Amino acid sequence: MLTAPSLAAAGYNDFFASLQTVQTTVQTQVERFQELMLEIKRVSAAHQDDESLRRAGEIALKLHRVHTLLFGGALMAQPQEGTTTSAGSAAAEGDAIDLDGAMAEFSSLLSRTRLASTEAELLLAQASEELAALRAQA
């Protein structure tokens, strides 16, 4: 089994730093999502006309997509073609750990997570702007 120093020697420090960065970004996005959900409830309650409710519905659809990106895991569940799970590889080879295979899988997952995070960030910004405009409507 590889220890932390041997992992560092293998050049995985950047990878683990990237994982931490993505985790922090996603946590921030989850918090923003929750704040926007509360805000849309407040704004919808304050503006009951048809146009305001339609706009609130459109914002809610953006937030639904953000929810799917952050919590749904749809992108995370899609394996890349030609990849096997490291558990399957390890079982095939006995107790050996395929660290390179596992790192390739994690890299792929990290890439997909970054793409989902970028899309979520754009949707959160749009929803925030639209909510501010709706809130300002008198």
C-alpha cells in the first residue's frame, strides 16, 4: 500500500489539491443554491401577478438544473467508454491495487465535476441576477 510520502513522490499532490479546490467550490455553490431557493420563495410570495410568477418559474427551472448538477450525480454516474472500475481491476489481479487506473478514473471524475461546476456557476449567476431584477420590480 502506498503511503502519503510515496503518493507525493508519485506526483499526485496537484491532483489532490485540485480535488480539494473542486470540493470547496461545490460546497460554496450548494450554499448559494440554498440561499437562492429561500429567496425565490420570498420573492414569489411578494409578487403574485402572472408575469412575476412566470419569471419566478423560469428562475426555478434554472435552480432545478443547478440542483441536478450539484446533487443528482447524473454526470458522475456515466462511466467513460473503455474504462473499468478499479475494484474490478483489483479483483481480477488479486489484492493488487491499480493506482494508475484509479487515478485515471478520479481524473475523469474530476474533469466531469469541473464541467458541471462551471455550468452550475453560470446558472447560479443568471438566477441571482434575475431574482434581483424581480425583487426590484415594484
